[in-house]
Amino acid sequence: MLLVILPYIQIAISVLLIVAILLQKQGTGIGSAFGGGDGGSYASRRGFEKILFCATIILAILFLASAFINLLLK
């Protein structure tokens, strides 16, 4: 039964993970990759950004756990 449902769970988690990663705010863009930045300022995550960051970590852990479960069941 779990072998039938697990691929759909993995697809749902992966789509949510992709959305969570894409929704995260990009700081200075590609300019920081070539040395141009805003002087190394640091801003802590607050509100929705913190929730989204934590949700991304939780989704990544759930995806890895489902992948390991899938590996063990086959």
C-alpha cells in the first residue's frame, strides 16, 4: 500500500519544496557573485521569510526521509 502512495507523496513534497525555494527573497542578485555587494550587510529573517525558511528545511528533510523509505521498501 505504501509503495503505491509514496511516489505521489514524493511528487507533492518536491513541488512544495521547489515553490518554497523559489519564493525565498534573493538579496543582491548576480552582482554579489562578482564582488559587487552592499558591503556585507546582514539582515535577519523575520515574519514570513522565517516561516518560509523553516518550511524549506522541513520539506527537504521530509523529501530525504521519503526517498530513504522508498529505497528501503524496494
